[in-house]
Amino acid sequence: MKTAKELVDQINLANVCAVCMIEDEIDMDGITKMTTLNLDEHRWYVLGTVVFKVGDEFFGVYGPVSLKSEGMSWGDIEIECEAFEMDQVPSVTYRRKLI
């Protein structure tokens, strides 16, 4: 199984134009999609960071995650995905106590 660092390097060298297309570049066996963070809506597309887990490591891929126009293709956006290693950060939240 590859490490997160190896996968990040492979994705960055591939010049992928959409997060959904990384499956064409890397073998996704043993890789779990965890969540999508930091959605940034534009007029014709949405950018975001998709977090993946491989073994005990995490990596993210920032790039286009959806198109808003049926007349567009991923290549029309002209933004390449960027992959990077990530750390899991536990957080705490609070809610009103139910009575």
C-alpha cells in the first residue's frame, strides 16, 4: 500500500483537472473518502478540499468538485487539482441541553 506522501506526489505530477478524476491516475484500493471541506462556490463551478484516508494517514485534494453548467467540462475551468498531506484534528462542539 502506498503512503499518503507517495499518493500526493503522484496526483500532483498527473495535473488532474477535477477531484473526481484522480481515480483515473491512482489505484483507489485501500483509500477511503472521508469528507469534503471548504466549499468555494463560483458562478459555473464549485471548488473544495476532499479528504482521503490511506492506512493511518490523511491527504487532501483541492480542486473542482462540481460543475453548475451542463455545457461545461472539467477542462474549461483551467484549474489543476493540488494534493497535500493532512492531519486529523479532533474538535468539540456544544448544543443546548434537552430537558
